[in-house]
Amino acid sequence: MRFGPVPLKEALNAISAHSLRLGERVIKKGARLTSDDLAAIEADGRIEVIVALNDEGDISEDEAAERLSVALSGGHIRRDVANTGRSNLFADTAGVLRVNVDAINRLNGVDEAVTFATLPDYRAVERGEMIATVKIIPFAVSGVVIDKALSEAKVLPLIEVKPFRKQKVAAVSTVLPGLKPSVINKTLAVLEGRLAPADSTVDFDLRVPHDANDVAKAITSAIADGADLVIVYGASAITDRRDVIPAAIELAGGRIEHFGMPVDPGNLMLVGEVAGRTVLGAPGCARSPKENGFDWVLQRTMAGIPVKRADLTGLGVGGLLMEIIQRGHPRDPHAGPQD
């Protein structure tokens, strides 16, 4: 694409590089200049105009943005019609956004004319939420550049939404003397809010003593009754792989995928499995409605995305979240105790 000032007699059908105000008349940036436009520019006392002129093989900004957005986007994504070199992408369902970070970085490095911006990988999104935008910087771009950008992507699509799945959820709450039923009731109300985007509810409310055998029986019973996901809230936080909740998972014939995560709040998260069903040992912060590590694991689970040890250990960068009052030990040593 050529860019710069040209004599008015050479500017017919060229693209106006800037908006021009000519008395009452306005020629918008990006407009194809007509003979009437050129006459108005000449009447304004100008002898040349700054324009963009396509070379052979160039693709207009809108066509290029459209090609890229169609090729790059996967399932459950809606695309707006490209305009001014931009094509916006929206989630067509509630779910978890997946993006191919490395491929997008390669694509953005192909040529400064091509840009692709997205929300972060694994972000929970709502239906209708804007999740990405393709923007072509100049008024036109070489078709060779677009082809190279697509080849750098290698494996398509680069972005998709994994929809939340409606699941039967069991909440197993352990009880110790001094734990009020109202605390469990509030915890389950918070959980209902977290499950709502997946059109799910707490189907099984099981309250048992804080004992490994009792918890194991509750997990086994919930799964036998059809629970797809079991979440265990301990009256006392898990402090070791041999503690009550992890021991209960193993007594139920299951296994521990990983205990602990580099997300704060949310360090004491436990992910396990019994009879092919995910069992989550919730950290104490999961009783709070504020975002914490439990949200990230639950969202992926509700979208059918497996959560493995490497997924959890890879959450450290960005894993320092806001302080919540439920923390037993505040970050600020001068802040005083928090119960």
C-alpha cells in the first residue's frame, strides 16, 4: 500500500488518510474520494491530499480483518461484521475462554499491520461478552502478510469458548462443635451463586462429622446417587495430604491429583477424583463470594476442562489476589487478627 500526498487529479477513488472538514462538508477518514469530494477540496484552496492507494495483491482492512476473525475463532463465538479494519468477537455462551497464547504471539509478530487482542486464557466469560478483537492497522494490507499470519497460527482455531455444562453437584460439609449451621447455609448460598452461570445448583447437601470415614461414605453416597461433582467443605482447613478430607478421598477408592496451589487466597485447594468424578476439597476462602483460587478450579471443572497438577502449579504468576477477611493470617503483620 502506498501512502502520502498526491495531486488532486490522481486522488480519484483513493482512500482519504485523514478526516477533512471543508466548511459544512466533512470527508471522513477512510472514505473513497469521489469527484465531488475532490472538487470540494480544490475549492478549499488545496492542490493535493494525503491518501492511501492499494498495490496489486492488497486486501482492504475490513476484508483482512474478516478473513482473520473467521479463521482464528472456534466454537461458541459470534463475530461482528468488520468495520474500519476491526472485527470484534463475542462469547455466544457462558463458559471458559481458551486461547492459544504462543500462536497468538507468533501471529502478532508477523507484521505490524496485523493485531489480535484477547481476554486472558481461562477467563470465565458471560454470553455476549466481548472476548477478542482483530484490528488491521493500515487501510489495506498485503495478502501475503495475511497468508503468513495464518500460517504462523499453525493450528486453528486460536480462540474458543468452552461452555459451562449443567452438572449435579454434591456439597459435603463437615461439622465440628461450635460450627453453626448458619455458616454452612451461607457457604452453600455462595456456592449456588458460583454454580448459576452453569445453570447448576447444589443437588445434594450432606453434613457429616469431621471424620475421614464419615466423609468417605458421604462422597461414595453422593456419587452413587448421580453426583457429577463433589465439593467438600471442611469445618477445619486441610493442612496436610494425610488430613481428614484427602484421607476420605482415598478411603472412598479415589486419588489425590494435587494438594495446594500458588494462588492466594486459595492455597489450601485440593483436587481429587473418585470413581471418575472430580472431588474438590475447598479452601476456607471458598466460603467467601470474593474471587479466589477455588473459583478458577471450579470454573474449569464446570466447563469440562480437566484440572491436573501442572495446571495448578502454573497459576502462580497472577495468582496473588485481593485480601479477604476470611484469611486466618493477614498479609499485613500490623493489621491485627482476622477471624
